[in-house]
Amino acid sequence: MDGIAEDTGVVGQTETPLVPSLKNALILWACCFLFALAPTGLVYIAEHASYWPQGAISPEGAFALQFYLLLFWLYSILCFVVSVFVLPVIVVALFFRSNSRWLQCICFATLFFLAGSLVSALSPFIVRISFVRTFTPVAERGQAIIDAVEAFHRDRGAYPDCVEDFVPAYLKEMPKTGLAGYPEFNYRKGDDAIPYVVSVDTPRGALNWDEFIYWPTGDYDKQYWGGRIEPVGKWVYFHE
């Protein structure tokens, strides 16, 4: 009898399948969403670092961040593409095993991953710099250069050939832009059409030659630049 009872007990035991709890499922979904959303924060930092107050980061560091911005963006696109392809596979699997709690959990995790990666992929179009607001103070600081050049012209009847012609005689020193990534103003003499140019080189990552420019004539020609210009007072920001 003891042997029969023992055998009956063994046969009666059934293994309880491991089912994810709601808490663990929520943690998994949150991790998937935040992991896919992480590039958005990186894109924001990379996009804005160059325009932080001067000294917050070196120009080289700001440029490096802008270069990596492209990598962050490509990573987010890859995450989006992978989740788009994986989600239908999981949905098909759920069709055959609709009672599988694990498949349901993974399906929702993929949906959260898809949502986060979509936001990250669109982040370069969401996280935008207001060039008018950012460069208006730069134009105000650059006005000292313009005043010195014009004073030189009134006194001597010609515009200076280089910075050394009017610094320090008309301007104690060249002002700084106040931007971490682009701290320096440039001056160069022009020609009869454009007597001189005051500018700030503002490259944004690799293979980009954006520039913040002042022409005394104010005759900015969009066709000449071959890009898009954005007025900032009497200056323009040239989007290459």
C-alpha cells in the first residue's frame, strides 16, 4: 500500500509553467521603451552642445558630438527596422499559441521598443535649434567689429585688409561669440560688390560648412549660396 501511495503521489505532481508577473512585464516594457528612446537624449545633447555657453565644452568636443549624432540616429533607425520585422513574427506566433503569456509579454515589449525607436528616429526633426534665438546675441557681440571697421573706413577711406589693421587701434580685441562650439569671429576684406565680411564658421558635423554671416550691403542672394539662408537681424545664418 505504501508503494502504491508513493507512486500515486509522484504521478499526481504537475509542473507549474513559469509565467511572467505583471511587475516583471512592466519592468521589461519600460526597459525596452527607454532603451529604444535613449538615442533621443543623445541626439539632443549632440545637437545643442555647440550652442552651450562658451567654456562649457571645447569646440573639438562639440564637433565630435555632432559627428556622433549621425551614429545615434542610424542606431535608432536600425532599432526601428528590426522591431518592424520582428513584430509580425511574434503576432503570427501568437495566432497559434494565443494562451502563451510569454509571447504576449514579448509582443508588448516589441511594441514599446517600436514606439521608442520611432521617436528616436524622428528626433532630428523634433529636436531643432532656434537659430534666430541662438544667434541674435552673437550678432549683438559682433556689432563691435562692424563699428570698428566702419570707423576705420571713415578715417582712412578704405576698409581694413585684415584684423590687425583695426585691432587694437579701433577695437581693443576681437570679441568672442559666446558659443562653446564656435567661439571665434572672422573678418575678411571683400571686393567692390561686398566690401567686407564678418562671419562665424558653424560647421555641423562632417561634410558641412554652415556659416553665420554679415555683409554691409545686406544684399544676401539665395541663389549665390546654393543653400538656405535664415535672417537673424542684419545677419543671416547660411544652412549649407
